[in-house]
Amino acid sequence: MNILPDYILLKPTLTLCMICLCLFGCSSVTPTQYQAAMQNGDEGYSHFQLSENQYRVVFKGNKNTDEEEATNFALLHAAELTSANGYNWFTIVDSDTDIETKDVTRVGPSTTKPMQGETTCGLLGCATPSSPNYAGGEVTTKQVKENIMSSLLITMGKGEPKTPLTVFDAQKLAQNLRPAH
């Protein structure tokens, strides 16, 4: 016979479910959005002026940002920066994408099995000695992506470019890459 009302027994179960939902919600990280990095090393876009018309443009994303998205966001910022500085095109002098990883080691469960020795028989009967045999858990290490960084070295220009096949039209590129919101 149960003396406690059903809702009191249900309360710990509901509490546990709510905690699990909160933890799951906190652990699911969305890809980095197109935004300015607040400080050096933060996620988002940034730039550094190297000369009057040369910049290093960087976009840093989190572990859920894919390589294509990081590169597109770096290109978008390069296009916006080019227009903001009064230029209408830019060319990429150098580009690089770095994916930072970390090693994650996991240890599986350990096991204990009896180890059996040889059976020996004498006048009083047979005996099979056994002792515990400890087997450690399986150790696995894998690399997990921490973040991604796409870096572009660009040179900006005005008017008609000398080599039109290697340049990006800043306004057209920004239009094509700008997120839809």
C-alpha cells in the first residue's frame, strides 16, 4: 500500500527530466553568426589594416561553423570593408583556413573476470583454482574540432581592374553573401 500521493512520487522524476533538458539545451551550440568580434580572439569577423589599400580580414567560428561558412563570412566582410573604404573591387593575395582541434580521451568500462587455473585431482577430489582477472577499460582518443578561422589578405582597388578575372566586385559579392535577415 502506497501512503504517498502519486504527484509527490512524480516530482523527483519531473525535476530530473527538467535538469536533463536544461543541460541538453546548454550543450547544443549553434554555428557562429555573421557578427563583429568584440575583442581579439573572439568569434566573429575582424580586420587589420596593413597599408592604405591592404587588409587582413579574419572570421573565427565555433566548432559548429563549417569551413565554407567561415570563408563566406570572411569574403562578406572583405566586400563590406572594400565598399566602406570607397573602393569597388578587391583581390585576394593570400588565404588560409585553420581548424583548431583538441584531443578527447575516453576510457570505457573496466571488467573483472575470474581467471581459471588448471584442474588438479588428488585422493580427496579435484580442485580448480581461480583468481580475479582485472581488465582495464578500452582507451580511445579522437580529435574534436574546437573552432575554425578563415583569413584573407586582400588588396582593394578602384575603377577598371588590370586583371578582371582575379578580382571580386565588392557590391555584387556582398549582395550574394549577405545573410537573409
